[in-house]
Amino acid sequence: MRINSYLVSRWRFRTQTMVRYRLLFLTSAPIVLTLIAMFAITAYWSIHYTWQSALVDVGERLNIVTDKLDSLQHEQHEHLQAFSESYEFRTRLSHIQSAQEFDEWVKRQNTRYQLDFLRWIPIQSLSDVNDGDNARAATRQYQAMASYQSFFDVLKREDAFALEPQIAEHSEVRHQSTQMLETRSLVSRSVVVIFDDSSQVVGYLDGGVLLNNNFELVDGIRDTIYPETSLARHVKGTVTIFLEDLRVATNVPIEASYQGRRAIGTVVSEEVRQRVLEQGQRWIDKAYVYDTWYIAGYDALRDRDNNIIGITYTGYRAWPLLKTYLTNVGEVTAIIVAILLLSGFIVYRGARGLFKPIEQIHRVVKMVQLGKDEERIGDIGLDSQHELSQLARQFDNMLNQLQYRNEQIQEAAHELEAKVASRTASLKDKTEQLELHIHLLNQTKDKLIVNEKLAALGELTAGIAHEINNPTAVILGNVELLKFELGDDVSAVEEEVDAILVQIDRIRNITRSLLQYSRQGGVQDEVTWQHVNPIVDESVTLVRTGSKKRDVEFYVDLHAKTPVEINRHQLLQILVNLQMNAIHAMQGKGRLTVLSEDWIEGSEKIGALIHIIDEGCGISDANLKRIFDPFFTTKRDGTGLGLSVSQSILSQTGGEIKVKSELGKGSQFTLYLPNKTDHHLLVSS
């Protein structure tokens, strides 16, 4: 799908941008449109004319079927009339000794006169077998039939059997849909009146042809109206005689591949039955005949009283006609396509002399766009007075002028760049120095502000710690005295007393942290030169020993080699605090990574770095900005002084703690320890 859309867009781009394709389209479009219009008109008229011709053809062939049936009846009557006037018949009639013998002799003459039945009906027999009224009715019936030369009639089984027993047997047709047996006989019948020498009616000759299962009749009519020819487009038609809506004589095949099997016992379509049998109208149109579509003609078959008793049909399959039409359309299409290709080739060949110069101009334009300014059109193989030759020369002149101006602009640009570079070189150096000084000034300012804040906060926390320690000591002493005075009775309030002692211990821990934060509590070690790896290793040992019951995996990788000035006891305390925080963040389960490396800026080693990495819950961005604030904590039993005290201790020696964290993945605390302590900070603090 992508390939097809790409090809369509590519050809659309070509037809819209390339001159040769547009010229080819403009010159070919009138021819293409004209041929398409001619093809459409030809197809329309071909369909209309072919269909109308087919209907007219079927109508004419249906007339021939009717004429053939009329001729059959006329010949039938003539044969019967000739028999009645023959010498042998008149002689035997004048010397009748037995009416039965004469009737038997007449029966035997049916084959000679191409009849399926032939009977002698003496006038006397009509009176002998019937009473007065029935005899007169029978006589009137034969007189009425004799008034017609020939007519179609439907005989019941008993009537047919009375005329000729074999007719009743040969008339049976079984419905293919209902499997019911049709026993009536459709016959073409002729009655001739026989007079004696005194012109008195002595009897009737009654003869005719059976149409049920009369394949010879329908095949003969078919061969007459659809004669065999050697033409490739020979029409193979069919003929059918219906008794009412039932096929009783037909050469419509059951299947095209099964020769000899006929659609006897099938019925006509409902639409044709209503039009022809019920309305008495002719049908000349397409119709579904048994199992496929035919171009068909149907006409009513009437008896002597003009009652519709059946249908005559002729037609042929629609597919051969459609196939012929499609073949014609294919031939016309092939011719039109050939004409289009030939005309397109002629136009293309004729315009190629114009296309080549245009393509050469287009190629040079593309090369110039790609930066190849030296490309020129040059000679395009046309007369010097040709419009395209003049256009090419003017375009080359424009390219020469453009190249000359570009060279001048480039030279001026180089000169300007050289002047700007020479004048800005000194300004660049001064700007870099100024930026360096501003950076150092900002760093010094930030450190002074932090130190002033720490000093003020230290004095405040030291005072608070001392003030809290005094009442705490009194409370602790009184509680101890209370326990001593109560003796064994202390068990009644032992739980409350223990709770008081726990809270007193917590208060003392807080005051101890405050004093440590202010550097006024506890024993202070001296700041000395230390290698950080042993201190880090000792802190890991302490933390690992205290977390044996927890599922914590320790990974230690120590590579720091630069010694630093640090208070060893304080650094150990800071490391233990940070590692315990990491274990709490992982809820006692996970991997704790401790790394050390040299602190290198540029090519100079300026100290050591210690990284403590956990796989805990991480710290949100809002809390990340406050974690070094005093008394800020997210733990239920925390004091919020651990990180602030650690940051305060490191800041006194010029160090710093930095943190990076991602919520849900873990945190990394990094200690920056300079190798040279800022001594004026120690003195001022």
C-alpha cells in the first residue's frame, strides 16, 4: 500500500513539475478524451443495437415457429382431405360390409399420411352409442370441428385412448418439481366431413398429430429456424411446446454438457406464465429458462374456441451473445489503446527535440542549487535564433554575474571577519577574567552567608540545649528518687516510669544533637590529615554488624587515594548516619553501594568523594529542597537533625553533602571532602 501511494505521489510530482510530462499530457489529453467519448458512445449504441436486434431476431423466429405450426396443420388437413378423396377410400366406402373392418383399415393408413391417429367416425355410430340429446350434441360437435381445417385440442386420457390407445401411452409427462403425471394429450387435430354420392353426410375422418413428447417436430422446427452453419457465431436455439405451463415437447437441454437430456416436465417461469397464459400477451425479452438466462420469445397456443391451452417458445442462451459483445468491446478497447500508445509515441518523438534542451536547462538549475556554481548550459543543439537558445545564453550570463558577485561578497566577508576577530580578542579575554572573578565572588558570598547562618543558629541551639538539659536533669533525678522511695511498689507504675525515662533519653539525644550542631557539646577531636578509605570501611563494618537481621546486600568499592583534613570521629558519625538512612529508605531490603574516589577538577586532585547509593523509595522534588533544614523529617520517630548536623560539621572544614534522587528508584548522597581545610572557618566558628 505504501509503495502504491509512493508511486502515485512520485508521478504526480513529475506531471506537475517536469515540462516534458506536462507537454505530453496536454498534447495527449484531447486524443484520449476523444477516444474515450467515442468508446462510450460506441459501447452505448452497441448495447442498445445488439439488444434490440436480438429481440427483433427472436420475435421473427417466434413468427417462424407459429408459421411452421400453421403449415403443419395445413399439410395435415390436406393429407386428410387427399385421403378422403382417394379412389381406394371411395371404393371401400361404397362397398362397406362391416363398419369395424373399415375403421381398422382407416387406422392403418395414419402412418402413410404422417398422422399419429386416424379414425373413421360413421354418422350412424354417433346415434347408436348415445341417446337422442347426446347424439345430437355429438353430431353438432363434429360438425363444428369439421368447420375448421385444423385446430389444437387437449384430450383427456379416456378420449385419447378412445381415438388411439398408443396416444394415451405416449402422452404421459412427469412434472419434475411435483413428480405428478400429466396424462392429457395436446394434439393438432383435423376433421373432414364425408358425403355419399347423394351428398348425404355418412361420417367423419378424424386425424391428427400428438404434440406430447414429439421431439421430431420441435427438432425439425429448430433446424429450420436455426440452421447449422460453419460460422463461429452460429446461434444454437431451442424450441418448446407447452401444455399450459408444462413443457411437453422441447429441445432445451437439462445441462449444456449433457447432450440428449431434455427439460421435459419443467415449467415456465412465473412472470412469463402470468403474461402469456393469463393475459394472452406475447413475451419477447430475456427470461430464465430452466437453469440459465435466454433471450426468449413466448406466444399463446389457442384451441378452436380461442382459449389459451399452451405456449409456443423459441430462444437461445444470452451468454453467447454477451460473450460476443464482450469480445467486440475487448477488440475495440485494444484498438483504442493501440491508437493511444501510437499517438503518445508520435507526440513524444515529435516533442523530444523540445524536451532535451529543457531537460538540459533544468539539470543546470539543479546543479546550481546544489552549490556547483561552475555549471553552465552551453550549446543546446538548436538554432541561435531559437527562443530556447536565447534563454540559455541569458541564463548563463546571469549565472556568470551571480558568481562574480558572490566572490566579491565572500572577499568582503573575510575582511570583515578578520577586523571583528582582531577587535574582539582583547574584549574576550577581559570578559573571561570578569566572569571568573564574579564566580569566585559569588562562591565566597554564599559561604559567608551560610557560615553566618550556621553561627547564629549554633548559638541559638546551644542556649536552647542548655536550658532544656537543666529541667531534664531535675526530672530524671526525681524519677530515680521516686523509684527508690517506692521500692517494690514501683511495679504498679513501672510502665509509666519507663515511658518517662524513654522520653527523657529522647530529650537528651535531641539536646546532644543540638550541642553537637553548635559545636558546644561532647568531646571534640582535632582536625587531622586522614585517608578516607579506612574510615569508610569502618563505618560499613559498624552498619553491617547492626543490620545483620536485615536483608541488605553491601557493595563497597574504594579507590580514593588523596588524604584530606577532617575530624575522623565526626566523619565516621556522618557515614554511619547516611548508611542507616539508606537502609531505612530501602525498608531493610536491597543493595547498598558505598564508593570512594579522588575529587579531580581539571588535572588537579583537590580532595576525595564518597558516594552512598541505595535502592529505596527515593525523595520527592519538594522534600529534596528541605532535607538539610533542621527539624525537617519524614520519619515518625526522627528528630530532623541528622542531615543538618552532618552538613554543618562538613561545612566547618570546607566540605559539603550533595544529593541526587529519583522517586521510586533510589537516592545517592555524595560527600565532597577537600584535601585542605579552610582554617579561617574553624577559627571564626
